[in-house]
Amino acid sequence: MAQSLADVILHFVFSTKGRNLWIQSDVEEELYQYISGVCRNLDSPVIKINGVEDHIHLLLQLGRTISISKLISEIKSSSSQWIKTKGDHYRDFAWQGGYGGFSVSRPNLEGVKKYLSSQKEHHKTVTFKEEFLTLLQRAQIPYDEKYLWLRHEAMMESCLPRSGDHLYSKMNLGL
């Protein structure tokens, strides 16, 4: 085959360091636009981005020539540098060390977009911890919980589910 073709859609979740409430309304939309620009420049266009004060969800189409770890590293380092220019309040801003990554099939794309759109309402009744554990369990990703919640240096491993196609259709998270 003379051409390389791919359609890899991923849902990423990562939090601020220590799950501090850094993502305030005064910077939220601009942060999302900035992250979308970083992803676009890396040929990984954002489909949907949303979150709350202590974490974000990012749904995107992975570019053919970039690794997941390189993409996440670029997103985190660039956006961290950028947000620090937004005032003294953000000078100590940092993202957690890890992330969760979940594959999404085209048939489930609309459900995931709807789920991401409802984050603020969703987190009125569900904590980040409950949400993340549910995502890991539904995707059948093995984990050791003692490494998930370290406040100073998260040790979550990046992960892609073995059977992520059923992840969102089975979740009882308002889809």
C-alpha cells in the first residue's frame, strides 16, 4: 500500500497536579482553545474538549505520525507554560504526571461527545475519583489504586483499553 491511513479516536483524561482547582472560568475557554491549537498543529484535531476545575477530558483524532506519549507531553508542557502567562494566580500551575487514554470507535463517538458536554452537571454528583475508576473498570484496564491518587506526583500509567468500544454504552454516567 502506497499510502498510510488511520482513524484513531482517543479520549484522554488528566488532572491538575494534586487535583488543585486551577481551571477557573476566567481562563477555561481560552485554555481549551489553546489546547485545541496545539493538537491541530500536531495533526491531531480536537473533536471535543471539556472539564471542570481540576481535570479535563479531551476527545481527538490522533495524527498518523505522532505517538500518544509525545502528544500528551506537548499538550501538557505547552498549555502549562501558556497558562502561567495569565496572571500571578497561575504561576504555580502544573498538570499531573499521568493520564488516562481510552480508544473510541466511530459508532460511539456521539455518545462520548455528549458525555464530555455534560461534565459540569455530571460532577455535581460524581467525583473525579469515581469517574476515573469507572472509566478504567469499564475499559477493563488493570490498575493498582494506591498509585492513582498520589497528590504530589501522580503515577497513573497511560493506558489504552483492550475493549473500549463498549466503554461508554455501558457506563451509568448520564449517557
